[in-house]
Amino acid sequence: MLAVPDWATFQEYAMFRRSTRFTHVCFAFACCALLGPIGAASADAVHPVRITRDQVAGKIFEDYEPVVKTEDGNTTHDVEFFLSKDKQFDAGMYRSGKVRAEIKTPYGVNEYMHFLEGGVTLTSSDGKVTEVRAGDSVVIPADWTGVWDTEGYTKIYVIYSPEGPITE
């Protein structure tokens, strides 16, 4: 029977796993070499999208080329780091200056937002006010209408568009 070591700490276990990782990588390369294109990973392989702590702190606007727009004196920076194949699911980081916008027609997409800096005051069409500040998260449903008022913010967003592909 195989003896299972009694790891004193998680760190000891992690170090053991790292030391065996090289062996696993060599084995994987050997298998790919032997099996050729049949066993190799597909060119269409799908991988998780990782955003580092530094990128969340703002470096993402340097690492990626953001879409920069200026309208009515406000400049925005938008980095889209994920868009699904059907273009109905989107994720990214967004930075904006001072804005007051009246949303008279439904918002159009379901959007989750986590505010990293600044915040926003959302006044729904029935008068209910929702204050969102740095560290807070909010979800805006696709059928929301109201007033969006901010002095500026940076957020991580995730958008789902049930009606079809996300357009600008």
C-alpha cells in the first residue's frame, strides 16, 4: 500500500507538488511528441482569463490597449478582457470621469459591477436611490431605467445580454 505523507503545512505540500510538476510537464511533452497532432492540444483550446493584482490596481490600462472615448468632456477607458463566442457575455475593466446620464430606455444588458475606485449614485425611475462606493458591487438588470450620476470611478464589469450579441 502507498504511504501518504503527513504534511505539516500546506506550504510543504505545495513545494512537493511544484517539485513533481517538472516530471508531469516532461511526460506531457513526450506524449504529444509520440501522438503528434492527434494527441496534441487543439488550436482552439480554451483557457481561463486571469487578471493580476497589479492589473486590477490599474496596470491593465497599460498592459492592454484600452478603447478610449471622449464625449461631453469626459474621457473613458475600456479594456475588454473577455468576450464569449456568441458575444452575449463580456467582462472587462472600465474607468470614467464625471458623468450624469439619464437612462430613459431600458439599460439593455444585465451588468455586474465591482467598484475599485470612486462610485456612482443610481436613482431608479421610481425615485429609489442606490449609492455604490469603492469596494461595493452592484447588479443593474437589463430593464433598469433611471439616473446614473458619478464624479468618476474604476470598475470591473461582467455583462450578459440575453437578447443577443453585445453591441457598443
